[in-house]
Amino acid sequence: MQRELCATVGNNQHSVTAELGEDGRWRVAIDGREQVVDAREVRPGTWSLLIDGASYVVDIDQRRAGTVALMGDTETPIKLEDARRKRLAEMARRDDALDEGSDVIAAPIAGKVVKLLANAGDRVKEGQPVMVLEAMKMENEIKAPRDAVIKIVHVEAGKSVETQEPLLTLE
């Protein structure tokens, strides 16, 4: 199974994909640059890494202020987030910032419409759930960005949708 992550190191964000191969080694791409990593957990929070023949021991320390990776004398704050969840949260923030003139609610991520919670002609309030979208076995509520009347429902329950595909049009 492949994982897609967003790693924030200092002020820099990096796209990370990681997939465990059948040989027990990880295939990792950081910003598109691929590496094969042999990673073994020595004890909880301590990892032995073999990358291009070089050996590293990394301690992952969970602190109140966040996660820190310790390698030798170097401490590096790091934040790992599931990339799809991060995109969904960013889309939700953008939806919250929609101005009054916006008409279309688009799918923040690719997924499957599980439930329609409102129909054409229904009056909805800002923040009211109007639909449930499933992605990666997680159900996500799509909410109305403002008080409005639903003009058009573009999808139906059970339909798969792509990112940015129109879901609803508001009046």
C-alpha cells in the first residue's frame, strides 16, 4: 500500500510517497526523487535506516511542541500529515472563505458520494452538511459555505467523483 504524505521540515514542505516492497524495503520518493530505504524499528521510536549503503539511527521524539527527529547531535522539528487529509482541510478552508457570489460546491478530493443530505430547492445554512463523500475509507461531510438555496444537485449517491468536479450549485 502506498502512502502519500506532506512533510514540513522547518518552513519547507515536501511531498513524500512511501510504499513497502515485497522485499521488506521501502520505496520512498521525496519531491519526486526516489530512494530505496531499508528501515527497521530497533525499539519504539528508534529507527535504523540504510540508504545507499549509509547507515543512520534516527529517534522520533513526540513532544508537546510537536515531533522532533534526532540524528546524532541534530534535532529537526518535523510535521507529517496525510496528503489527502491536508488537501481536504485546505479545500474546506477555501470553501469557508468563499464570497457571497460563489455558486458551485466542488469535490475537494476524489471519492464516492455516500449520501445526499439536501436536495434541489432545499434552503441550507452556512456550515450545514449537504453531502457525505467517502475517500480512502473515510467519510467526509461536505458543508454549505453560506446560507443559500440548492439550485442543482450534480451527483447522486453511489457516484464516484474526481477532485474539483461540481457537486452542487447554490442560488
